[in-house]
Amino acid sequence: MTWVPGATGGGYDLNHLPYGVVVGSDGQARCAVRIGDFAFDLGAAEAAGLILAGDSLRAPNLDAFLALGPAHWSAVRARLTELLGDPAHRAEVEPLLLPLATVANVLAWTVADYVDFYSSENHASNVGQIFRPGQAALLPNWKHLPIGYHGRAGTVVVSGTPVVRPSGQRAAGDFGPCRRLDIEAEVGFVVGVGSTLGEPVPWQRFADHVFGVVLVNDWSARDIQAWEYQPLGPFLGKSFATSVSAWITPLAAFGEQAWTAAPVQDPPVLPYLDDDRRALDLAITVEWNETTVASPPFRTMYWTPAQQLAHLTVNGANLRTGDLFASGTVSGPERDQVGSFLELTWGGKEPVLVKGEERAFLADGDTVVLRARVADIELGVVAGTVFPAQI
Amino acid sequence: MTWVPGATGGGYDLNHLPYGVVVGSDGQARCAVRIGDFAFDLGAAEAAGLILAGDSLRAPNLDAFLALGPAHWSAVRARLTELLGDPAHRAEVEPLLLPLATVANVLAWTVADYVDFYSSENHASNVGQIFRPGQAALLPNWKHLPIGYHGRAGTVVVSGTPVVRPSGQRAAGDFGPCRRLDIEAEVGFVVGVGSTLGEPVPWQRFADHVFGVVLVNDWSARDIQAWEYQPLGPFLGKSFATSVSAWITPLAAFGEQAWTAAPVQDPPVLPYLDDDRRALDLAITVEWNETTVASPPFRTMYWTPAQQLAHLTVNGANLRTGDLFASGTVSGPERDQVGSFLELTWGGKEPVLVKGEERAFLADGDTVVLRARVADIELGVVAGTVFPAQI
């Protein structure tokens, strides 16, 4: 129970405490946790001696705090619970609560490497049917390893950043603004503690390295992607913007009721991927111009984040503080559970009604908001509005 | 003409002056330029007031210097030419020359995003024939855009770093050490000045953003890559190590005689890719256990680095200080001009003799050294030795 006004019973109650970075009217970036509709200024709190985190929270981003590791994350979380839970601290803490309406969020950490997986069986199968009709929906490797690739870390942007429609090659000799601009609703995992080059990180070590969770919208230019992606994968069709939520929910915020069983895997996987099948039971919603068009269930993902971590490092690749790996588009078995408009409109052939207008892909001015909730934890939203192409 | 002993007439003469970071017996990392067989300690030089670069050279890496931009790069280069060229400066400079034998090189800058292209027509055509015999050697998109993808920035390592043989999935249910470990001889371009999200960088602006050139060995696990790469491209088959030379040759070091004409492109390219066809005439050599096995000519690349830069940003993706983009494997038309062992041994079917042993791919203990030279400029070498798999 928190003494912070208005916070009790919402998605940002005392058991949540997600981390972000806010900028106020003075233009200074400050580490913060969200409680209700306030950002608790952690930089000021550490400067005042209310919290001890090796001065990591006095930095303009969360990088140093992420690197501290689980023991420090726990200690700071316990202290925050005291400060925001015990009314005895109200007098010293309340002046450091910044109303969210008075601050802007910026990207909370420096993204080191960004890896995007492709771990929803329903999504991969839908895409296979749309692009390779009449053939096997899944490629032969799909059930043996979590397919993934590297994305562009430098174009990961915070929720709310305008998404400028990219231009590019849509076919041979055909250059212009993307005509099939799409979303991908995903869940991302932020690495705090790095690892050593040459040493794989087993799935059991997930919580020793991963700090927390963000929502991700991996904006996709389907026409550019379709023309460019053979044989080395997506490039410019994805690299113009990847939006992440402003607030990182620490793993520690998810109680037992947030977890459920992941799908059974058949055929059996190799030993390094043989995990405990725990799935985070996030219910995602996709809002297109304020119309909820889909509700992807994260529990249906075939490959778990723990398996993704193990796979990502099994060749000896090291982790670094700030690495982000995302789940891939989250799609459930039903048409209204898909995480992309490519699937929702079946390759654009079956438009949907959005506020009375028929839509297949994104129009300039459209806004997409992704939300996700499990138990009483509400992940930070990911919102983005499409701006017209510049060239 | 430099007064530095032994430097005149070698590949690291006064007209070269490549930048790196060295660590001496005190364990401190220092920015340096190479002249002959010495590293000139730029940190100490700036501290002593011999050079002015906004204290950027007193940092433990080149990041801040890279961000300064062309005017500052030129000014520092002019000053270095004075200091190392005019014997009047010998007394104050000579104490800051560290013999290379007394220092170790570390990675000279923080790699932001790493993009790997696929821009040699001979390489793409060879790979096509090896993997898709009987079909068109080039895919339909290849001559319309420089194919590229994002690699793992966090596993870019400096020349000399051991390359541990990766383990991974070689086929369904088949896990173990890579059996087809290969090299890719490439040329990399290091971005100094970033750009703005949403604003493409035209090819004409190449020298406003790119600071210099490194040699690259993009180590590749062909069996892992072959199993994983559909449909999103290479991932673990490439992400275990990418070696770069310790010394970055600034673009300013390449005189007119270093440039030649790039291949004529047919069909014509789109306007944003229609460049001036200038090619850096680097002659690369590939040494496998001290045997020169191939000599790839960089001038044969179909897509130039200026075109790669324009393509990379045409969708609005921004550049950041430290971005690295590499050419892709450099292969000329002849079998002894190829930049990978996959091509040299035609998919492993035609082994070569290396010191009397038949070899198709890399064995543990093998060392590969890449060199490149144009006119009297010798790029920093890229060397790596293969260590046994850990799992």
C-alpha cells in the first residue's frame, strides 16, 4: 500500500515500480520510477541520500544502474518500497514526485545490440501462408531454434517519437514512400549484466542478466522488406524506427500469478534449449486510431525469452549492458489476436474497419498504441503516429 | 619526410598516420597515431599542449575525436604532420613515441551499429553458384540495391583477439562445434559524424560523415549459417566474432593515386545511388598459416561505400558516431582473388594446399592474416588465430 495519491489499485501501484528517464522544464534528464501518475526523481533521491546505488541513479540514463546487477536491483527496489510505502517517508519523498504531466520521457537506456526474434508459431505460420501459399507454413528450421536477426540499435526510439514513413525501393526501379507500412507488437527484454565473449549463457541464468521488460513496436515497411530481404534478411524495411515503452518493468515486479505454462514443444529441443516452459502471461492490445483491433496473448509464444537468451549466446557471443532482445511479433491463433496488420488484413486483401474507414496498412496521421497487462501490472504503453514521407 | 627513425618509405610514413588506441605496461589506454613502428601518444601530446582537439584525444578511445568532424580531423592531421615532419619538434615529441613492441592495441572506438554489405558481384555470384547450382547466380534484387544486413556490434574485436570456434546447430538435432569455419575479407568504414533520424545522407556527403577505413575479417560458421538463415538472414553463424584492424586509416590519407574507377553498373541505378564511381584501389592479401592463398582486388566491388552509405540512410535511418559498415566479402573474378575459403575451395569440394596440408575450412590453431595496400599506404593488418570450441 502506497501513500502516493491515486496510485493504489492502478497498473502502477507499489508492486510495479518501472524505471525510466524523464526530462522536466529544466531540460535535465533524470532517472525515475513511476508510481501512479508520478515520476519519482531517483537522481534527486540518491543525491539526498535517500537511496544508495553507487551514484548510478544520478546519471542521465539507466545504463550504470542496469550494469549493477540483481543484488543491487533488489536492494534499491526494497528501499523504494519503503520510501513509497511507509507514510513516515512522505515528507522527504513527496517533493521529489514529479507529476507525469510536467515531464517528458526519453529513451531510458543506451541500446547496445538489438536482436529481434520470430518466436510466435501463429505469426510465422501466418506469414508463411501469406507469402508462400501452397507450401509448408513453417520452414524446416523453425521448430528447432528460435529464428532471430540483428536490428538497428541506433533507431530504437522511445514511445511517442514520430514515425516518419520511410521511402525506399519497393521493386526494381520503383522508389518512393512505403505503401505497406505495418506494425509488429512485441515484448522486449533489456539486459543489465553483460557476459564474457566465448562463454554461453544458459537459460537458467536469465534473471542474472535480464533486468526487465518493455513493449516494442517494430514498425515494418512490407514492400521495402519484400524486395530487399533475399538472401540476408530484413534491413531498411525495419531500420527506420523501433519504438519501445518509456518505462522498463523490472522482472522483480512480476509475481507468481504473472507466469503461466508455455506451449509444449514438439519435436523436443536440444538440451541447451530445454527450459522450464515458463511464460509471462501478458495480455497485449493493439489500438489503431483508438480502435482495439487485436489482442495478442504473449503466453502463446513457442520460444520463451529464456530460450532466446540461451540461443543468442550459445555460439559464444557475449551480452552487453543495454542489449535489447525482442520476442518477434506476438500472434495468437485467432484473427483478432494477431500482432501485425499484415496478418490482420491477410496480406492487405481483407481490410478492416477503423473508425468507419477501410484500412489494410497505415495511413499518414494514424496512431497505434500498444498496451500490455498481466495481473495488476500495466507495462508502459508504446505509442506512435505516422508522419508523411520526407522524400 | 618524417624525422621518426625508420618510418620513411614504409607503409606507415608521414602521409598515412592511422589512429588507434594502445595500452602500455601501466594498463592505461591512450589514443595514438602510428608512424613507422611507433605509436605517438596523442593523449600525452594533448595534455602537453602540443595538439588541440578539445581534450578528445585524452580519452581512452577515439569516440570523442571521431565525433568532432572533418574540420577538426584536418586540423589535427595538419598539426601531426608538423610535429612528426619538422625536426624542430623532435625534442618535445620523441619522448611521446612508444615503440609498438612495448604496447598492445585495443579496439580503438565503440562500435555503434555494424552493418555488413554484400557488394562484390563475383562473391555473390560464386555463393549463388555454390548454394543454388543450376539457378541464376544473382538474385533479382542484387543489381538494384546494395544488399546488406545488421551484424552484432558487441562482438567486433580488435585484430589479434583469439577466435574461439563457435558451437551451434549444424542441422536439425545436430549440435556441436562448427565444422565449416570460414573467413570473409572485407573493408570497413568507420562513421565519425552522426546524422538526424528521418534525414537521408546522400552519397555526396560521404566524407562529411566517414572518418576512415579498417580491414575486416567477418568470421563465418558456414554450417550454422546454412541451417539458421532462412528467412531472416545470418545470425549466430556470424555473431561470434568480427575482427577489425587496430589502426583506422583516415580518408585524408588516401591521395588521388589511391582511387580508380569502379565498375560500370548495368542496369542503371536509381538516382539516390547514382554516384561518381570512385573506387579505392586496395590490393588485399589473404594469408592462411603464412601462405598467401588469395589476393582480392577491392576496386572490383560493384557497390561503392558511398552508395552503401546512401542506401543505408535512404529510409531515414540515422548514423551515429562509431557506426561501422563493411563492404562484404571482396572477391575478384579469378579463383585466387576470392575473399572466403568457401569460394577458394568451391564449397569445400576443392581443397587447397596450405603448408603441405589439404585444407577446405579452418582448423584449430590456424592463423589468418589479412593485409591491404594502396600506393604507399598499408592498412592495419587483421590477424586471428582459431582456438578450440569451448562446448
